[in-house]
Amino acid sequence: MRRTLLLAGLAACLALPCAARAELPVAEDALGWLGRMASAAQKQSYQGVFVYQHGRRSETSRIVHVVDGSGERERLEVLDGSPREVLRSNGEVKCLLPDLHMVILEKEDRRSFPATLPASPGSLADSYTLQKGGVVRVAGHESQLIVLEPKDELRYGRRLWADQATGLLLKASLVDEKNHTLEQFSFSEVQIGGNINRDALKSPFESQAAGWQVHDTRASQGVADGGGWQFKTLLPGFRQVAGMKRHLHEGDGDVLHLVFSDGMATVSVFVERVSAKRPQVPGYYTIGTTNVYKRIAGDMLLTALGEVPPLALRRLVDGMERN
């Protein structure tokens, strides 16, 4: 289980004028809002506190995001439980885990709330039906609801609320086929623009991290499409967006890590040699809102995980064959 949690951590650690919007078809207008959300999350300066909820579990985080002459910088600090921080600076990411005395370095791939949309969200209309909902208040801001309904059973639906004035995403919900909320991110307070203290970008743990263990995933070996594996049942709308080999433990071989995405949902596939030191049980299980599916193929262990229905994971992994 601990190894699966590590794989899950690696898998996670990615505007229209007002007068014109009223004249556009609903789907095109909704797509314009998605573009505004993607742009605002990267080009606006903001700071605030947001809450993550999954079932009875909740977690509060503070985020500071500054865009100025030196580029785009961000500090994300988890306020509950074990201290964790993520520092971003112009595409470089540093994850600080003080309790483990560990630093994870990586290239920016996919970011967390509120920067959850792809830079070019146009392809989302191929996999989701896009609709505008009503206007409600979120964290004191008038916010427009945009609904993404999946066109098949291979992904979950999304509910996104964006600040009407700036387009910044203020609330996001993941919903299943019965419209039940699986997880939700929501600002409880947020400041968009204005004077943001740059000192808030500094972490108190950076000065302590000199002797900590460092996992530099930036040095992972890149691999070509498939990494020596064929996917005979690729998921419609998903494409491979990353591929690399990672070395996780001394004495073990490299782990092949492939990432597939439809622009919103992401699936990570890990391929590694079966180890007698860590016996694995094939099948399904769940970590939070992340579904996991394991299959043994000869002497190789195939693991897929993501916030997608189990059917999607099984379809992808059961169709894997060595070249």
C-alpha cells in the first residue's frame, strides 16, 4: 500500500467580452468560460484559502500566486495534518515534506486547484457536453457555473464555478454518474489582484531542507510512445501526454510511468517487474477518490490509477501487450 501511495503521489505531484457572450450558443459560450478559467489561473495574481472535501474528510490549504516581471510563482501550503508545501517558479516544482525530511523536484506537468484546466480547453467538447448553469456567490464573489457532462462511461462529470469578473476558478466538484459529489475544492476566502506580499511566497522549510533526501524526477529517463508496450484498447478522447522511467528503490529496476489525459481526467500507468519483496494482489481498490487497478502480465506488474471510473482503468490495462 505504501508503494501505491508513492506512485499516486508521483502521478499527482495541468476570454470573451460580456456583450458577445450573450449572443453565442450555449456550448460555445461555456467553452469560452473554460478558456477564461485556464487563463486566469496562470495570469492573475491571487491569494486565498480553499477547502478540499471528500466524504467526511476535509483538508484546508493556503495558496499564494503571483505574476509579475519575474514570471509566475506560487506557494501552496497544506494547513491540516502533516505539513506539506508545493513551491512553483516558472515551470519548476519543489514539493517539501518536512515529516519525511524529503524534497521532490519535478518539471511542471499538471497543476492543482484552481489551475486544473488545460491551456487550450477546446478538445474537452469532444468528450464532454458543455453547459452554462446559474450564477451563485462563492467566497463573496458572483460566480458562473459551467457543467461538463461526460459523453461516455469512461470519465466523471465536473461542475466548475468561475468568478464573473476575472474568470478565476473558485469552486470545482467531481461528480459520478448519479450526480453524487465525489470530491470538491472551494475557496472559503480569496483576494484576486491587488497588493500581494511577495514574502508570502517564501517557505520556512527551505532553509531546513539542505540535508533532506531529494527525489529529482526531472532526471527521469524519457521514453517514446508506449515505452515498449502496445495499448490495444486506448480510451476515446485520451492521449499519452508523458512517458518516463523512474527509479524508486535501490536494488529494484526502473518503473515505467505513462500518463494519459483527456484534458481534465488523468490516468497514470506504471509498469514494473513483480517483486517477491512486495507481493501484489491484482484487482481493484480505491485511495480517496482515486481508483486503482492492478494486473500481473507474466513477470510484470501493471498498475493504473486515476480519478476515473474503474471500467476505464480495466479497459486500458487489460489491453496492454508487450511489443
